[in-house]
Amino acid sequence: GAVVSQHPSRVICKSGTSVKIECRSLDFQATTMFWYRQFPKQSLMLMATSNEGSKATYEQGVEKDKFLINHASLTLSTLTVTSAHPEDSSFYICSANPWNSRGNTEAFFGQGTRLTVV
Amino acid sequence: SQQGEEDPQALSIQEGENATMNCSYKTSINNLQWYRQNSGRGLVHLILIRSNEREKHSGRLRVTLDTSKKSSSLLITASRAADTASYFCATDHSGYSTLTFGKGTMLLVSP
């Protein structure tokens, strides 16, 4: 199956700093990628849809200025958590679909990034 | 987005037993998918069932879908300790892989 790589897998940062998380599709092009957030022992919540060459679409309640998304190429989307605070500590995970048209296909997920803000 | 519900929230069984997890959702779907997640790791796709399908099999997995009841079930037969993980259902309402996840079932299979 298609491979999605996410980096870093773990990051610890100080409060007030920014952290960038990368999501790469290794063997396919993805005009759309998705960013999810997962709190401990909870489900995944869609944060935003990353669109190559255009602005991301954010879900209700997700701060655009807090979670900056850039999808500059067909294989890379980045999520930057700006001015991180302890409450931003969470597991962030991205996904992509190799087929860009409506195809009822599975999504492929990255390995996830565990962010801890101290 | 409307998050689905899964039950049970936690399930503890012995190796060799079958495990059944249920998922309900609220709005019409294009497809429903089941994923597995080991603690602190990414998601692994298990099976996708389209809205016009009623049952699907993959190895030891059997998934059913009842669109009239807006529910699905995942059956793992002859469970193994390695099946211990969290299992999530996810609904795709558009067909473009924008997924709405259920709350998940934590499965513990004891040797």
C-alpha cells in the first residue's frame, strides 16, 4: 500500500516556541492531506484539510493562526504549532489518499507525532 | 462533523475467543472503514465497506454494515494476543477520505 511518512515522531518543546510537523507521501502524489489530533485514550478529531497550492480548510473550533498548515508540494504538508502551550500537548497524525478523485478508498496514515510542551 | 459511537469502550477476552465491536453513526455515508491503533502509534487500515455492501471479510475479520440502522460491526475471530489494540470505525461521508472517527474500542486479548 501507499506510504505516508510523518516526522518527527516525538518532540518536546518549551512553552512559547513553535514546532513544525511534516507529513510526506513517499510513493504517490496527494493534492489533499488531512491533519488529526488525538488526546490520550480518545478518538481522532479532524483539525484541517490541507490543499496543495491553496489555503487549508479548518474544522470549526480550530484556530487557524495557532495551527499553520502549508501544502507547498504534491508530496508534503506541514503543520506548525505556533506559540505552543502545554494544552497543545497531544498526538498529531496526518493522512493522505493516493487517489485524488472520489473513489471510496482507504486513507493512509503517518506514524503520528507526540508533542509535549513543557 | 458528527462523531460516531462505538461499543463496548473496552473489551477483554481470552485468546481464541471472538471479539465483536459495534459502531453507530448519525448521517449517511459513502463508506465506513475500520482501523487499528497500537498504543501511541499510527493507524493501520483494516477494512473498508461501501454503503451498498452489507458484509465483507478479510482473513479473520468480518465487517457488517446496516445502513438502515446506521451501524456496523467488526468481528475478529480466533483472537490472538497480538490483536490487542484500539479499534476505530471511521465514516467517510463524501468519498474523499475526510473521515469522522468513532470513540474506539480498546481490545485486550489475554494469552
